[in-house]
Amino acid sequence: MKFKHLLTAVALVAISSTVMAARPVSIKYSEDIVLEDDEVYSYYVVSCSNGESKDISAWDNRKTWCVGKGSKEDCSKKQIKTAKQVCR
């Protein structure tokens, strides 16, 4: 009976670890980019716990954070919220 409970617990842990979304591990500044209309955004790379790297952009003196490099779509006012979103 104990062995059956142990196997069930191991199976649940294995399943839950694969279901959990990746999380941001680090957010590193890469560079400021000046566009043709003299608008500037900052480019960052987010490293995720699943080993992937994703791009985010900061606009308006880092008041707006958006998914992707140079994108102004899918944005948030919080850096960590955008980083979590790209790592999902």
C-alpha cells in the first residue's frame, strides 16, 4: 500500500513539473535603439527557466514594457509582468 502511494506521489510531481509555466530568471539590458522618427526604445533579453530567451522592449523612458523587439503591441506598465508573459 505504501509503495502505491509513493508511486502516485512521484507521478503527480512529474506531471506538475511539466505543467508549470516557465518563469523569468534574468532580464538583461541589451541596447537603446533610435528609430527614424527619433523615437527611442530600450531592448532587453529575458532568460526563462526553461532555457529560452525572449525579447522585450521598453518605451517612454521605461514606462511601457512590450513583448518583442521594437513592438508596441501587447504592453504593460510593469517590466516583470511582461517578462512573465513572454516566458509562459
